[in-house]
Amino acid sequence: MSFLPAQLIRKKRFKGAHSKEELEFLVNGYTSGAIPDYQMSAWLMAVCLSGMTDQETSWLTVAMMNSGRKLDFSNLKSKAIDKHSTGGVGDKTSLIIAPLVAAAEIPVPMMAGRGLGHTGGTLDKLESIPGFDVRLDLEKFKVLIGQLGTAIIGQTKEICPADLKLYSLRDVTGTVDSIPLICASIMSKKLAEGVGGLILDVKYGSGAFMKTLPEAVALAKGLVNIGHHAGISIAALLTQMDQPLGRYIGNSCEVRECLEIMDGSYLKTPKPSLYEDTKELSLALASQMLILSGKYSEISAAREMVNSLLSGGQALSKFYELCRAQGGKIDQLPTQAKHEIVIEAQQDGILRSYNVEEIGLAGIELGAGRRRAEDQIDHLAGIEIFFKIGEPVEKDAPLFRLFANSDRGFKEATSRLLAATKISDAPVQVEPLIAGVVTPEGVFYAH
Ligand code: URA
């Protein structure tokens, strides 16, 4: 069916609801080049200002999903389950979760992303392992899922080409932060992956794209609603991003943190408590994936299983297998950057708060992330944190250790980190890491 793009733009501008055919016309027309950037930009802005109903968002998602190839894992013995995080700082849980859940004999075909803005990306972390290839073709990906139970690759042009084009346009037209557009973008890719279930980690706080819990709940509800109507098992954990996750922020240092959790050696480090949030969130998300697979009905039994697979070393063995299968030489993981400095606390007190977005930007100053898409990452660059919120800090104690192969960004990163860290005498209320879970049945708060 054919429509006039300008009429559809006006319809959305005046808060009209699109039909399925209108949305298919827009998505297919833009993907094929029949609708130019200037008309699509105007329509995207109209969506940002006028919103979309749940029904429109579902239709948009399906139209985007149908723009490319769809994978099918229904031949496997168990439902394939993926995980998606809305992005954070120090968020390395995918590296633990994929092998851990695969060790529970639940297939995990993971299509991951690169760092976006101040947040890190799983693909960049994996590429810090010499030889690790995240660009496997879809046939090899499917073979590995069958043989190993997991593989982690980047988005390919064959999956959701509409999103590839639309996302780039949204990025440069100030139209990224619209809940229906974000939901359709994320879910079209996940549905095209052919998974039977999806766990979402929807983050909120100073280091997340959603700054408040109500915003995160709205996004989680939108995502869960689309997945549920598309017939997959889906749930979202609402998780806090008011401090970086774990001990390290960077790439090879984050891989190391995961290895230390998977082999238990973190317990011998000077402060094992710095690893607890990474470990806890990985176990919580992995347990939910076991429930979504349909193989477990009680969260306590799922939790017991992932606990024993992590502490028994099966997750680590699976991670080694994954690295070998994708060409990664984990025994050659580089660890020592050429330069490092330590930033010390300038006063006594309690660690009150972090501005986590600023900490992520400090990581970019060091080279751990990109300013422009074409920038090369310094895989050895990163930040070690020494304190979590609510802990007492003494003047001159190390607050952060910065490391990188070039010291060019140290000055700017130091001022960002000092400005991002508040220490005061007043006691601090520490928020729980997991605020609740959103399922198709509703929102269940933890406290
Ligand atoms: N991640 C995506 O894949 N799409 C968005 O729109 C936002 C974050």
C-alpha cells in the first residue's frame, strides 16, 4: 500500500495513531531508500513529541524485524535465551552470564553491542582478548550455538537493516531518547535473533540512560510488553547504576574481573567486596534466564544451580571453550598498561555518591571508549575503583587508579573523577542493587 510520507508525518505530528500498513510503508520505504533522510527525520521527531500506542510500537517492531533475516533456534533441545542490558559503566555481566547459562545446558546466542556514549560494550571487552573474533557469520554462529551452547557476536547487516539505518539517523537528529523508538529498536533485533526468551537488565541512575526508577519502569514495561505479544518468555530486572559495577571500568581489566569471579581468585584480593555487585547481578540475571527457559519453575532452585556452576568452575570452563571457539587466546590477555596514576581522597568521610556518567566519560578520556565511531580503543586503558557508596574513606587513601598506554587523558580524567565523587560526613542510604522485576504480569518491587 502506498501513502504520502508528508501526510504520515502530519498525522503523527497531530498525535494520530498509525495503522500497521502505514508503519510498514515507512520502515520499508526508508530501508529501501524510497523515503529520504529528511522525511524520516521529521517523522522520528514527531514520534518523539507525540509518542506511540503499545499497538503501534509492536507493529513498528515487527516491521523493523521483517526488514532483514530471521534466525531460528527452534531445532535445539532447549529454548534459546539471550540477555540485553540497557547499558552501564563497568557492566561486564554478559561475559559471565553467557558461559554460565550455557553450562546449565540452556543455549545463549548473544548478539552484543559496542560502547555507546559513556557506557561500555561487550564486544569491545571481548576484543581485548587477542584473536577473539566477534564478526563470525551467522552460519558459524548457529553452528557454535549447537556445539557449545553459546557464542557472542556483533550485530550484522543481515539482521534488522532498518534499525541499522534508523539508529544512525536518530543519533544525529536528537531522536534517540523516545521510549517507543528505543523499544522497537532493541526488540526488533532480539526477535530477529530467533530466541525463545529474553532477560533484560534495565538500568537506572546517574550512569544509565534512564536516570530515574520510574523512567526505567516505563522502558521495561514497553520492552516486556512487545516481547510478550511476540510470544517469547521475557522479564526485566530493574537495576541500579548509581555506582560503577564491580572493581574495574575498561576492557581487558573487566575481562580480568570476570575471570577472577569465575575462578574464585577474587576472594584472595585485598577487597573481595568490590566484586560482589558484579557477581550478584550475574547470578540474578542468570537465574532468571533459567526460569525463562522453562526448565526451572522455582527461582531458588535456579539460583542454586547457577551458584554451583559458578563456584564449581563449569562457567569458567565454558568461557575458555567460548574463547577457543572464537579464536581468543585468553592466556595472552594483556594486563599491564604503560602508564598509571593513583588519585587519592582529599578528605575523610563517607563515600556519598558518584556521578557515574562522568566516570564513564573519564574512561573515554583514557582511551577505554570512543569519542567518534571510528576511534581505536586502548584495550588496556581503564579505571580501578577502591570504594563503594556508604563506605568510610580516609584522607589520602587511594580512590581511583587510572591506567592507559598513553598518559594524554590523565589530567582531564582526574578532574572528571574528582568532580564525580562526593565524600561527606553525613550517613548515606545505600540503595539495593536490584529494585525489582517487570514481567508480563506486572511490576514487582524488591523492597
Ligand atoms: N540500544 C538500542 O539498540 N537501540 C536504542 O534505541 C537504544 C539503545
